[in-house]
Amino acid sequence: MDKLPVHSNGMIILGYPGRTFIVSIPLMNLEARYYEENSGFSVKVPSKRYFNKTEGLCGNCNGKKDDELDNKPLSEFVCSFQVEGQPDECEKSMEELPELKERIPLCEKLEDPVFEACYPLVDIEIYIEACSFDAVHSGDQKVAFCKTAKEYARQCCQAGLGIEDWPEVFDCDVKCPGDMEYSQCREGCPQTCSSVKNESADSMCNQLKNDGCFCVEGKVLNDTTCIDATLCGKTHYF
Ligand SMILES: [Ca+2]
């Protein structure tokens, strides 16, 4: 983690505490993210260049939501991308999941004024349904609610709108380890001993925005803890 960010041939690889990883090619406007906390991933491409040219789980990038499944039932479509195991078993396990019958009242609270400014950027309805589905299947409504709120705020941040107050409004825990602080939507790469040494490469990160745990001002990430930037490269820390 402390070797990151890595800059190579116009590509940036970043790691955030909490094990979020981003691979970005700023010149082409390409970005892939992986979130270890929920095994989530996202891929961002400019639609101008990739309109109707993508395929796979994320859809075909043609601006229409209703044709992503390639005219297949959801289970067949999803399981066709399975890397290991039998397609039959995959489809069966998906069919065993009961359909969502109604929204959970707690999940409907996502429709709160704190998120209102983001509605035009990210559709809140999908998140209320996802929250309800997770709440029913995981059995812990509050955990499902907070995870969904966090993911919604994250998508708003990537759409350009940082929402600072949601954890307090919804009473969700976003604590960070040690002396790190949680930021909803911070610009730039996380500061590490490597980035301190390479300021010009660090400036390539300016377009990136992400939520997560960050070291406080003046400190940088060294492995999994924050140290004073002046101590980078020294063997012993006191
Ligand atoms: Ca489509």
C-alpha cells in the first residue's frame, strides 16, 4: 500500500486505506475501482468514445437501461460471466433468492433532503430497492441501510457532488483506524511516502475524487499507519 501511488505510462494505480484500489488513465478518461469492503467494482469510461462499444456485466453504454441483459433472463446473463463452477448451479442459486415484494420503510428514509441535490445525478430509486433487497436477505436492516447510503454518497462524489453530512443525519458509523479521518469526497491521491518523493506524478491525481480514510494534514501513509512526512525513509519511528 505504501508503494502506491504508482505512475507508469500515463496510468495511475492508487490504494486507499480500507483497501480501495483505483486504476486510472487520465488521458483517456478511463477508471476502474475495486472496493474490498463489499467486493464492489466500478468501471468508468467516456460515453463519447465508448458509446455502444462495451459489453459484459456493466452493460453496453448506449444510454438505454432496458437492454443491458442481452435479451436473457437475469440469472442466465449474470451466470454467463462466471469464471469458475457450473452455470447450472449458479443459475439455481440465483433463482433461490426470493423476489423483493416491497420496500423496507427504513430504506425509504434514503429519500432525505441530505441527498436531494444528488437526485438529478444519481437515481435514488435504485438504491432504495437495493437497500430493501439487502436488508431482507442480510437480516440486518441498519447495516444494509448504512452500506447503501455510503455507496450512494460515493456515486454522488464521483458524479462531482460531495455530500458531507450523511453519516450524522443517518447515524451511520464511518470511523477510521488510528489518527486517520474520514472524508466523503476528497480530491487527489492519498499522500504516501512515495507520493511525497514524486510531486510531479502526484499532480496527475488532481482529477480523481474518492471517499475514504485519509491521514491528517502533515502526515502521510506508511504501510497502514500515518507518520509525519519528515520521517519517510527512516528505519525507526519514535
Ligand atoms: Ca444499454
